[in-house]
Amino acid sequence: MKTLLSLLRPYEPIIRLILALMYITGLVGLHISASEDLFRLLVPFHLITTGVLLLLFQELPTRSFWLFCLAIFLMGYGVEVAGVHTGVIFGEYWYGATLGLKVFEVPLTIGLNWLVLTIGAGMLWQGRPLPLVVRATLAAACMVFLDVLLEPVAVRFDFWHWKNEQIPLQNFLAWALVAWVFCLLFQLVRFPKINRLAAYLFYFRSSSSLRTGCFCFFNNFLQIFHNQLVIKF
């Protein structure tokens, strides 16, 4: 894997540019009615591509690193399966078709998403002169902030849906707890905390979610305004 990373490193600026273009074209494509269906189909490919690249850019991927990745993937996926089937953890919700193949009613990409977010948020605070628990808490807060940005986008594009179309406070509290546990594990498990792509991906995913959320809000505002005009006139 280190040899492969050595081969990829000279192309890092190009890879960053390609990822940026993927996010931008996805953002635009999802908001054009003629291309929305196509870009929904590409969402799982996008998630898998970013996840694979993140793993490839890990410096010195030791055995403990791979065990950590497997643990976060399985725990993230497992908590979502329990959440969907019980409604106890995050509230009552279900997944749509956009995120790809589902097993036990949960897309497999969700486990990968938890892993990508945990590593990305963890790398944001790595190396800062802060206590371990504080770094884990700040990283978890970043993950919750991203979830807040993502919720309106998720519902709009059939990622997942909430009962009665209301996002419960319970969801964010559970997200905070799960994210904190994962980020604490990130701090505790010993492996090189060096990944030149992780923080970049987290920043870009956050900014893309913010832009898409603004688009959704603006579109909803226009729709409400249009409906009011129709009623009035």
C-alpha cells in the first residue's frame, strides 16, 4: 500500500482537482431536473471513490489502522441497522434508493460514510496541543455540524426520510454520542495519524452540503412564494 501511495503522491493536486470537480458537478447535476436521476445513480460511486482514495492516502497503513477501519465500518453500519429497525436510537427513519445497495434496509455505503467522516474529522484536530478527549469532542462536534447541514439535502434527494417529515432532536443527540465514541477510538488506536486527503475531503463535503442545503432552502422558498401567488391571484 505504501508503494501505491508513493505512486499516487505526485498526482495529489490532480486527484484533489478531480474530487473537487466531482463535488461541483454533482451539486449542479442534482439541481437540474434533466440530469437529477443520472446524478442520483452516481452518488454511491462518488461515496465509494472518496472512501477508497482516503484509504489509499493513509501514511503507513498498519494492521491496527485496518482493524480500526473495519471496526468503525461495522459499528457504524450496525448502529444504523439497529436504528432503522427499532427507531430507538436516532428516531423513526428509513433509507431511500439513492445511496445504493441495501442490506437489512441500510445502504452498505453508510458504513463507509461513518468511516470517512470519522477519519476526516479526527484529522482536523490531530496534532493540536489539546487533551485527547477534547480533540475527540471537537471532531464529533464537526460531524454533528455536517449532519445538520446534510439533513435537508438527504430528504430532498431520497437519501433517507423521517417519520412525519420531522427531524427529531434525538437524532442529533445520538449522532453526537456515536460520533464521539468513534472519534475517541480514532484518538486511542495507535496508527500514524497522517492522511493528506482526509481533512480536505471533510472540508469539501461540509461546504458542498452547505451549498446544496442553501439550494434546497432557496428552491423551497420559491415554491412557497409561487404557491402564495397562485392562491392570491
